[in-house]
Amino acid sequence: MRALIEIAPGVLLCCCLAVAGDAVAAWAGLPVPGAALGLLAYLGWLLSGRGIGWSRRGAALLLRWIGALIVPALVGLQAFAGVLGGAVPAVVAVLVTTTLVTALATALIYRFVGGGR
Amino acid sequence: MIVSAGVCAAVLLGFAGARWLSGRLGHPPWASPVLMTALAAAAVLAAANVPLVQFDAATRPLRWLLGPAVVALALVIEGNRQLLRRRGAAILLAVTGGAAVGFGSAVGMARLLGLDSVLAQALSTKTVTAPFVVAIMTATGGPIGLAAALSVLTGVIGALLVPWLFDRLRIGDESARALGLGVSSHIVGTEWLTRRNPRAGGLAALAFVLTGLLAALVVPLIWGSVG
């Protein structure tokens, strides 16, 4: 029971911010996901340091289970078997090449702008 | 309602089991709990002859909770505020540049290889962590399942290959390596790094959350103007 009381406020706050973000995106006619706007709002609140410590436990719980929340979307891959079809080798080639290129570009840019020192 | 609660509980339990199994195996990148749970769920659906639509409807509460979980990712950025204060400009430049290269190289290579436009759209978010991918594709009506799968697969590939690439090219700076791994291989790469070096793992986590946030704010606008 006590655990629930400690966790519920943070979970509820994140839920409210996600819903509010969706509402703002819809109102402004922006195609961006509302959750991203909710994240910005929560971040601003956290950084302002105005006693929002009560939300941490619940938010951390959501983060710990974020992997499980992706599972339904991933199972939906089945519906795309037709699109993937014979393109699997090409897709794997794109994934491997661009992942290495991206990692290298990020590391080099960081070094170039002097972040390494 | 009862069926939905049962299916959601089964997915959560399956994920907990997969996480335990992954730990027993020593957390290798290929034993991603997300991948294992999804494969197991797909196998159960196939064996029991349950149509995907029914599974989708039953797991709607879990899909919905992904939004609040994305909001909670603010904790990761806030946890790194000291680092952001000291080296924020360099980190933001590296993340923005890396994410742009990730987006551009994936879309460009897809075009070059003549891949289907749906595939190209799914590939455009491969350098973005799956929770953000689902949010982006839901907001833009893109191929959710395909894009999420390519994102998770990218994480596995990156965790396996990027550290090797950095070793080969003698890129030794801890921060540069962490940022490169975080941007390119998001959650899977970050978890791999965190187990070896928690401090570098924190920086990688910051990198993948910033990449996801950036993509969530920019990619829908790009697809909106192209489509």
C-alpha cells in the first residue's frame, strides 16, 4: 500500500503530461508526438527545482518497464512481412552501414568541437 | 476488459522473464528482452491462431502507457544536468550532427538501393530509440511495427559492432565513444555500456534521449512536408 502511494503521484503526473502534450499538439495542429512535448514540460519542471521530488519514484518505475511497453508495437511487425519480403538483405546492409557511420560521425564531431578536452 | 488485463499481465510477466533470462546469459546484446518477449508473443499468437488485431486491441493499455513512459525520460536528461552545464554545447552539436547523419544516411541509402517508400520511412527513424519511434509513427501514421523492429535491431547491431569499430580506429576518448554508441545504438548500446562503465553509460543515455527528442520534434515535420 505504501509503495503504491509513493509510486502513484509520479505515474499520474507523467500520464497527465502525456495527455496534455497530445492536446497541445492537436490544438496547434502539429504532427509531433504529444509525449515529446510532455517530456519538455516535465524536464522544465525538474530543472526549475520547484519541489517535484515526489514524482521521481513513479517516473522511474515507468522507465524500468519501458521495454515491455514496446512489445505490442514490435509484435505488429508481422503485418509488414509483405513489405519486407525480399528486401531483408538490403535492409540489413542499410542498418549495419548507417549505424557504423552514425556512431563514427557523432564521435568525430564531438572531438572536432573540442568536447574531448 | 478481463481478457485485456490478462494479456497485458502476460506481456509484463513475459518481459520480466526475458529480462531474467538475459541476465542469466550475461546480458549479451543479441538477447534483448524486448526482442525475446516479442518473438515469444508472436509464437503464442501463431500457435493459438489469434489474429493480430485482437492482440492489438487487448494490449491497448500498454501502448497507451508508452506515452507517459516517454515523458518520464526527462529524468535521464535531468540526471545529467551537471554534464550538460559543463559540456552542453559540444554534446548537443555531436548529438544533432550524429542524428542528422543517421537520418540522412538511412534515407539516402534506402533511395539508392531502390527500397519501397514504406521501408524508407521506417528506416528514417532507425537511429531513434523505439519508444520515440512508436510515438513518431503513431503521430504521423507511419509503419509502427516495422519502424520499431528496425530500431531495436539497430541497437543490437550497434552494441555488437560499434565498440569494435572504435577500437579499430583507435578512438579512445570515453565521452566520444559513449556519445557515438548512444546516438547510433540507443537503448541496447547504452545498457551494454552501462554494465561496463556506469559513468559513460549515463552519457550514452543522455545522447539517446536527446536524439529521440530531437527526432520527435523534427522528423514528423520533414515527412509532413515531403508527403
